[in-house]
Amino acid sequence: MGGCCCAPPIRAGRQPTDRHAAVWQRRLETRLEAYSNDIADVLITEQQIRDKTAELAKQVGADYRERCPGDGRDSDLLLVGVLKGAVMFMTDLARALPLPVQLEFMAVSSYGSATSSSGVVRILKDLDRDIAGRHVLIVEDIIDSGLTLSWLLRNLQSRQPASLEVCALLRKPDAVKVDVPVRYVGFDIPNEFVVGYGLDYAERYRDLPYIGTLNPAVYV
Ligand code: IMP
Ligand code: MG
């Protein structure tokens, strides 16, 4: 018989019971109620996000299977999330991937609380470790002008990772015009300001389970 008698068996977590699911649902509804007057339209539903994340994870898993077999600390794929917008997507993506990954975060400022990109990028929080020789996948919530990402790519490339790619959940039309290499894209969306699933307006709405547009009254 293999394995140590003290080691707990590794298996997927228990499925939530009906009672748990009902409690979660009630909490979600109460939270959504607080935002109900602010959201104009749901652009991408929770289910669509879930399906797309699973699809992207399958693709990423297949692409990195050989390079990142998970046979040692330094061979794990390193996900670099851009705070705070990418947090929801990053954690869901990590849990959907068939490979062991490690998580790192960076915070950069390019927006403040306005709704258009300034083009000025400043590091608010840098990575906690060296990425030289590592396979790095930047995880982004949304690419709008592409300014933040092209700056980030240059910055991280100078640290000599073994490879550097980008996985973005959303991409707006302007980003398609800019020459930023984005290997994985979830959804191409219209040129509208969106919130939810990590994305904020003045720090609100990140906790929505879907992606939606705001009522114009919110901006005044
Ligand atoms: P970019 O430099 O114009 O590509 O802007 C990228 C960053 O701006 C994203 O990572 C977001 O944090 C923020 N951003 C861009 N568009 C939106 C939006 O529609 N809603 C919320 N944040 C956005
Ligand atoms: Mg972002």
C-alpha cells in the first residue's frame, strides 16, 4: 500500500449542500439588492464568465503542460495578477487550471477613480520575488488603451523570465489597435465602461458576480 498513514488523502473539496447553496444565494441577493439601482445592463453573466474561465484554463493548461510540469518549486507556472481588478479572475483561473501555479501580485496606478486611462503608470506594489528563469503569465482584468499592459510587459521582460504571456478576461476595441501581444482573451467587449467581477468604479462593484454597465446617474 503506498503513501504514509499520517498523510491526509488529497481529494477535491466536498460539494456544498443544498442548505449552504441556499445561504449563499440569499447573501448574494442581499448584496445585489444594494446595487440594483446602479446597474444598467448585465453584459456578461456569471455563467458565461465561468464557462470562459474553464475554456481559457484548458487552453493554458495544454500550452504549459510540458514547460511547467509541477515537478519542483521553480517549474510551476507563475501567475502575476494586476491588483485589484484581476483578483476575481485570477483566483478563479488558478482554481480552474490543471497545473499547479504560484501567485504573485503587482499594483500599478493608471486610472485613479476616473474612467479613462492617464497613460501614467506607477508601481504601487512590486512583485515579492525574482522572476528570472520563470514561466510568467500576466493575468489582467481588462485591456482598454493597452498602455498599462505594454508598460508592464516591458517592465517584466527586463527581469528575464523564461517566458512571458498575457491572459486578459476582457478587451476593448482600442486595445486591438495597439500592438500588445495578448495570448489569451476571454471576451472582446464594446467601448463602454464596465464594472463587476473585480472591476470597479470609484472602488465599488468589484464584488458583483457578473460584468455590467452603470446607470449614467452613478457618474454624476
Ligand atoms: P489601459 O491602460 O487603458 O489598458 O487600462 C487598463 C486598466 O484600466 C485596467 O486594468 C482597469 O483597471 C482599468 N479599466 C479600463 N477599462 C475599465 C472599465 O471599463 N472598467 C473598470 N476599469 C477599467
Ligand atoms: Mg487592472
